Amino acid sequence: MPAPRFTANVLEAIGEGSYVKVRAGLKPHEFRAIWVVVVERRVFVRSWSVKPDGWYRTFLEAPRGALLVGSRELPVRAVQTRSERLKDAVSRAYLKKYNSPASLKYARGLGRAKSRETTTELVPRRAP
């Protein structure tokens, strides 16, 4: 069975929006707004701060969560990206999408080694 993919409408909304809201892990808590990019019809996020209690570390412990896209809550699974080719493409996508003078500093920072290593693909979870 092929891996689940987001619909074209969801990818368009994610690609055009400035951020998505994510809830990482299985414990109930509020959604957090994070920057997101679409590369090769796939959804990627990176952590800026890599905080011990942040969404990235939570996904490492429990790689399930949800995205809030518009008013739709979409269950997701977090998959760590190992491909250097994809990491390069994600870095370029951040620079292209977040290119305003105020955002560029952060987009560049997301391409540095610490953040680059947190490259995570968010994949739709199949319903049980």
C-alpha cells in the first residue's frame, strides 16, 4: 500500500500560508505556530531553537501529532529526514518562501547545521 500523501488542496494551503500550527506527541496541549515548506509535494519543518521541551524533541519521543491547517486538524506522523539532497532542497525552500528582510535572518538560520539536522517530514497518518 503506498504511503499516504496530503491532498493538493492541503499542500496548496500549507505552501501559501506563512506557517502551520503543530501539536507534537500524544499528550494534549496547545498548537504552536511554526514555519513550514513544501518540497516535492511533501511537507517539511525545522526547529529553530531545538528546545528540550519543544515540538521537535517531543516528536523524537513520540512521532505522532497533528497539524492545524485552516480549521482542519490533520493527524500526522513525524519522520526524520536523512537525505542530504532533501535537506538541501528544504533549505532552498525556506530561503525562497521566507525572503522578506525581517524573515531572512531566520530562514538563513534554519539552514545552519543545528536546525538542518532537525529536518522533519510530516506525513498524514492513516486512520486506525
